[in-house]
Amino acid sequence: MDIQKIITDVLAKLEGDDNLIAKFTADPVKTLEGLLNVDLPDDQINAVIDAIKAKLNLNDTAKKAKGVLGAVKSLFGK
């Protein structure tokens, strides 16, 4: 199974779909298995999840930065 192709395919499905991204963020394993219609071994699915989060900037640092930016924007009404 080509993990890089899986990552590319999932990213194509996620990009621009905020609802799907929210589902992926809340439960990445279930969302991936639903999108792929396949049950991957834990080590492979975790590698795919990590790669997708990195590509979508969903790691903890990026989430914190977006939260801070949102809070600052709300202070200035923008």
C-alpha cells in the first residue's frame, strides 16, 4: 500500500472542506478509515495522520498560534 498516495488522496478530500477537517481533527482514525474504506495497521494510520496534520498545519503549535491570532483579531473587531 502506497502511504504517500493515501496522504495525497486524503489531503485532496480534506482541502476546502471545513466540516471534514473538523471531523478529522476530532477523530482522525475514524475519519481516515471512513474516507479510505480500509483498516490500516496502527503504525501506518498514525504515520498517515501525522503527515496529514503537518500538511494541514494541525499540529499543536499551529493550533495555538491560530487561537491566539483569533483572540487578537476579536479584540480589534476584525
